[in-house]
Amino acid sequence: MSDYQLERLGTREFEHVTRALALAVFGAGVRPFGDGKDGGREATFEGSTSYPQPAPPEGCWDGYGVVQAKFRQRPSDVGNNATWFKSQIKAELDDWKDKTKGRRTKGKLPEYLLLSTNVFLSAVPKTGGVDTIKDYLSDELGPLGLKGWDFWDGDKICSLLDDHASIRSAYNAFITPGDVLGKMAERLGLTQDSGLEGVYETYTIKSMKSEQWVRLGESGEDATTKLPLSRVAIDLPVLDPERRIDTETPAERQANGALRQIILLGDNMLQPSEHKPAMSNVVVMGGPGQGKSTLSQLLSQVYRLALIEDYPEHKLDPREQHIRGTLTHHLFEELGVPRPMNRRWPFTIKLNELGDAVSGGEDVSILRFMADKMDKHTSVPGDVTPLKLRQWLGRWPWLLILDGLDEVPSQTVRDKVFETIEDFLTDARHIEADLFVVATTRPQGYAQEMSPEVYKHMQLAPLSRAEALNYVEQLAAVQYEDDDDELRGRVVEQAQEALSREATSRLMVTPLQVTIMTLLLARRISLPESKHELFHAYFSTIYEREMNKSHSHLSKLLREQRRHVEFVHQRIGLALQQKAEIVGHADALLTQAQFEDVIEQRLRGDEDYPTQEAAHIQKNLSEAALTRLVLLVPRHAGHVGFELRSIQEFLAATFFFSKGERHAIEPFIATAHSTHWRHTWLLGAGRLFEEHETLRDSLIALIDDLGTQSQVARACHLGPLLALDVLDDDIAANAPKYRRRLARITLELLSAAPGSHTAQLNRILREIALADEESWQLVTEAIQLHLRTGGVGKVASLALLANWKINKDKAGVFGRMHLDGALRNLDMETGGSLLYCTVGRPEQTQLEAWSKRSLTTGKKSDLATVVEPHLPTKSSVKASVRKKLLTILKRIPVDQFNIGNAIIQVVNVDAGHHTLALVDHLMTADGAATLIATALQGLGPADAGVSDFLRTHLLRSVDRVRPDWPELWIDPLSEQ
């Protein structure tokens, strides 16, 4: 009999194993129960069976039986196990004996009872656990009149798994003991000539080594200094409206970690089945510098460590042993990250690289892309093929990380990427793969292409002050390890002071910001009070560090040519941002020749340097860029760029002001609608508010006008969405007049159906309302107006009040006062939409009696049927455009839900590639977008889900339009 690690299964999966084994043993008469309250039953069976064997004198079981599983998280010695199992049985039998319990009133007493457990019991006659439990059951089950009973302990479960290979193989990643990686070939059924038998080992170990560092080449230290994950990694907090940062315990803070939550989700078996969790995959959303990619890196390392935990030391060199040991200690012991029970094989796809591949015109699948990556690690090129990977996927659980949805700026390429992903997921479902998908993205520009009904959406939260200080302490301990204790202590002490000040604490809420601030504190730099100042101080600090290095020729050059070097950085930042929008340039870089052209244009064209002197400076700067020129670094052979996208965006924003105040507003106008440019835009707006006060009114007017330029712009709420981001970035934090003007624009979003913007809107409006009395009046009056006028605005306002109600401040009091009254007289259409919009969110628990109501599945419809009655009967739009629009909408399914006499309509999550056709038609067919904008005006509260879908895809079509740059701002480099 084999020895399996049953304790790794966890309660849920052990119940599933028990059901599967019961089905194999008892046959088709078994009825498994799903997750949740089971009334004391994991499964039931009815009718004649061939159990037990050998058959007892009274014959095999024939009648109604119940199967019940009991899982112990940390099994002990066999004596203690028996005591624990007995106590579990007693609790079950007490419930069966109690005639008032639901299992008796709503069910019936079984004739047969089978109990299973993962614990191992002693087989010593009479005194061992097996006989002790048998005797106990004999004494207790007599009064219940059962005809038969039995139990399966750990030994029996292992024996049954030996007998049923298909069940055993489904749980290999959980139960395989010892060296999992070494046994994978056997478990996968790989032959010696498969070409994969050693790839997963070498690829896993090489990846562990190559990804042991934090990806922060611009962390403020020398290029040769690296930050090891094993010393500075942290688990990032997830945004939770009910989280109380000031009073939470370390255990509560740990439980809120994104890494922890994702691993626990991944412990489920995710093969297509009736037991698969509804939201079985994850989308992690986080702003610039918030640590999404580092989280992806950590997640991969956690699963690699789970695979090589018992990998033989003699097969690892000393460096590999050290990496495994230090990462294991830091992640599992210091951070308290749970060890994965389901030991998935991890693979990360950088979506900008996939975007470049699919935009090249080739037929690229996910498996082909992966095979090409892995094939580089084999001794025989061509050994790894998509077919072999598909077989592997069908036999072993995978973790697929899709990193950087926002790194694919071209909407055309983005659509192709999503098609490629969806094709892969369809294939994975077809072969019943246990696939766990985790995607990362910035919120801006993310249109919920990955449905919230299938993907659990995690919004990364700002670091609390305690978390930020803890990260400073870790960074200081590593970065200044060779310095005296006084420096490290001073950095931490000054960080505490910075965190106590409102202006600077706002700039220490992401890992990147804390990293930069730690550098500035160590160098006694005057602390910035805005994001633009933060990046500017960082750039200046790195520049001065490079400039003051010894007395090298480069340091002298940097001192003498600082103005030109900074200009070159800024121009390249803008050029690369523009270039990134062009198909095939998701990871935008300059060739060495293009870089030299920039320098020559600056020196000869702008400054009229003598030819020989310009050539000399150009040669020296170009040679410096081959290793590192301040923040420009070699990325690939013969190419230069920036290591962090946030740095590129900051430099591009700085270049907005390079042509004087008269032209400074022009790039803001060109890029205001674009999510690709949003972080650049916000950094530029921050500088404008600080250093160009005369342009403030122009910027606010731009935002206001953006939402009124056309019927489509109004329907998309372009201006209010941009105003919301400006407020969220604290750009007008010290300018109350402009903050209120932005708030007035933002409040227009209350007339939009709840959607992906709602959580941000609810949070920002609460912050604005609490800022001062005038702002309080502004916000609360708008809410009350929507409550009175009804429509989708009432749904949005009620969702906001439910969110505010959770708080204990003035906003919470307002939320409770107005929500409770509004709910008492709420019509079914508005209430039903509110229920749907708050599914799975804490706001739904605040809806009083409405939270106890439910939506029942109704008929199926399609989007054309919903939208057509609201289209204009007379229009200048061509009939062919209208006809094609309705044809596309006809293919998009709509689900109807019933509540009372109302019908709530929402777009089905399986709309798939038809939504891509919709976006394409809205963008390319003259008048199609106007038709949808008109329809949006007629949709009521029962159609709030449809309204949000249409607005989102209308916004996507607008976002696909590349900025219309004035000729002055078009950089030839971006077109090359």
C-alpha cells in the first residue's frame, strides 16, 4: 500500500475524494452533495450495493445510506487521532439522535452509515484506534436502528486510492509524498523519449534562480546591487471596505494579504465540475508601482518552492540550496504565507511579449508561446511542443499568471491577446484541466474583459502606515547592510516622521514609493509632497549619484551636459510612450542608432553645437548608454529604454512642458481620453498644479469639456471619469476651489449604472464630502437628488449609501439614515438591480430586508432585443450601420432574472468574441457609437447591467482612438 499525504487535501478536497471513492465503491446509486451545508452528508446512496467485501453473513448493504467525511488539518499520533475521530463521530451521532435537528426534520434517518477520515489509526487488536472506534460505533448506533456501518481511516483511503488510479491521478499534486518534482514523470506517465521528462525540473530550478531578485533596477542603488526577494518581499494588502487599519491585529493584517488569499483559492481543484467554485480565477488590480509584477513573481516562487520542497539536495548546487532555504524561511515562516496544498506547476506570461507575438501576423497560441519559451532550456531544441504541453496540462494542475493586461496599449493587439487567451481556456476546459489563472492589470483601461462572475477581482490597497514602515525597515536592513546602525536607525526614524505627516504619508502607499522615499531619506533629501515631486527628487538623486561617482570621464560629462541629458531622457520618455501605442511595440525601445539621433538632434538641431564637439559628446553619451546612463539602460541587444514604466511616464509628463506654457496644454488635450496615457497625464497635471498655476483653469475646463464634446463622450462619462482619477491622485488636495470643481464634474458619475468605477467613486466621494462643509453639502445634495429622481442614478446612489453605511463617521450616519428609508419604499426594478450590482460585495449585507431576497433565473434574451426599442426611429446614421449593429447585438446573450413582478436584465458573461466585434463596429462605423449613446438614455433601472456593459464597450471604442497630436508634438522616433 502506498503512503499518500492526505493531510494536504484540506477539508474541501478530502470531501471530494470521499465522494469520488464512494461513487467508485457503491456505484451509480451514489448522489454526491455540493459544497456548503450538507445536513451531515457528503453523499448518499440508495439501493443494492456490493459493499462490503467479502460480504458478511447478512449480505451486502441494500437500502439508504449516508457518507460523511471528517478531516483533521494536523494529524497527530495514532492515539490522539483516535480520540479526535471519536469526538467528531459523537458530534455527528448526537445530531442524528436529536429529532429537532434539520437532518431529521428535513431528511430521513439512514439505514447505513459510512464515515471517512484522513487520520491514521492503530490496528493493534482491542486497544488500538481501529477496534476502539468499532466498539464505540457498536454501542452508539444500536439505538438508532442502523442496519450497517463502517469507517475508512487513512490506511483504508490509501488502499482505495491504490485501487482507483483515475481518482489517485486527479489528486497527484496534493497527495504525492516526497520529491514531487522527481516523481512528476511517473505521475504524468511520461516516456523517456517524451522530451519533457527533465524540462520541468530544469525550468523550475532555473526560474527560481533567475527570479530571486526584486525587479527594481532603479531601486536607487548601483546596478550591481540587487534586492533579494528572500529579504524584502512583502504580501500586499487587498482593498476591503470593512477593513479597520487602525485597530487590526498582525494576524488580521496577514489574513488580508493578496498572496495568501490567492494561494488559498489555488488549493481548490479547478477542473470543470459541479464542485468548481464560481469565481475560480483571479484578477489583481493595482496602480503604478503598487507591486503587481512583484506579486506575480512571488506567487511563482511560492509554487516552485512547493514543488522542490523535498527535491534531493545533491541535485542542487550550494547556491540553489541557499535560495530555496532563504525563500522558504522568509515566505512561509516570516511572512506566514500558507504552503500550497495543490502543488501547481507555475508559468508566467508577460502579456506585452504575447502582444508582440500575436501582432506579428503569426498564428500564435498560448501553448506555442510557452513551448518556444521553455524550449530554450532544453538540450535538444524542438523537444517541447504545444501537443506535449497540452498533455501535461491535462495531467497535472497548472498556475498560469498573465502579467500586465495594461501593458498591451494597442486595443487591436489587446483584442487579439484576449482571443488567444480565450481559445486556450476553451481548450483547457475541453480536456478538463485543473487550471488556475491569475491576471494582473492597472484599473485604468481595464473593462472587465475577465468577467467578475468567473474571476475574483482583488484591488490592491494602499499600504497602511504600519505596512509602509515595516517595508522601510526591511529595505534599510538590506540596502544599508554594510553601513553603521546609525544610518539605518535614522532612515527608519525619519520614515516614521514622514508617515506622521499627511502630505508625505500620501506618498508612501506603494512599494515603489516607499523604495524611493527610503533612498531620499538615506541621502537627507528634502521630502517631496506630491507624486511629481517624488519622481523628480528621485531622478535628481540618481543623477547626482552618477555625477559624483569618483572623477570619471562620465561624471564630468554628466556635470557639464546635465541640461541636455535630462532633455534627452524626457524626449525619449515621450517618444517611447507614443511608440508603445503602435502595433508590435508593446515593450517600446529605441535602437542605439535612434538614441544617437536624439542626442545629435538636441546638440546640433536645437543648440547648434559645432559638429566636432557635438560628435564627441554624442559618442560619450552613446557609449555610456551601453551600460547605464542615469535611468536609460540597455534592454536588449542594441536597444535602450527604461526599466520601469512609471519612470518612462514621469519623463514623458515632464516633456509636456518642454515647449513653453503656450503649448503645454496641448498634450493634455490630445491624451485626455486615453487610458494608456492616464498615469502620464496625472503626473503632468500634478506638475501643472504645482508649477504652472495660470494653467489650472485651462486644465479643469479641459476635463469639463471632455464630457460634453459629443453625445458619445457624454454617454461614456469621459470627463467625470478623468476628474475622478485626478481627485484620487490628490492633485488638488491643497486647492479646495479646484477640488470642489472636480467634485462637481465627478458627481455626474452618479447618473451612470454601477460598474467597474463604483468602488473608486464611493471612496473618493466620501473623502471629498468629509473634507469641508461646503463639499459635504455638494456631495450629499447630489445623492439625495438621484434618490428622488430615480432611474439608474438611484441604483448608483443606493450602492454608494450601502458602502458609506459600513463606516462609523459622519458619512456612515448619512448612509444609514438615507439608505434605510429609501429601501422601505423601493420598487422591484431598482431593488433587483441593486441586488445584482452588489452580489459578492459587503454592501449587500447592508440592504436590510432586501439582502434576504433573491433573483431567480428567468428567460434568455439578446442585446438587440433589449436595445432596439431605445434606438432613434429617425436618424442620419446609414441603415447598413444600424443593421450590422443589431446583427452584432443579436449574438450577445442577455440573462433575465425575476424578482417579484420585475425582470432584471444583464449581459451574459459568455458574450466572448462578439464583444470584440461590437467594439470594432463602434469604432469604425460612422454613427454606430451615437446609436448606442442614444439607447443608453432610454434604459431604465432594470437594465442597469446592460447599461454598464454598453457604456464600458463604448468607452473601449473611444479608448482605441490614438491621440490626435498637433504636428509640433509628433516625434519621428515613435513612427520608426
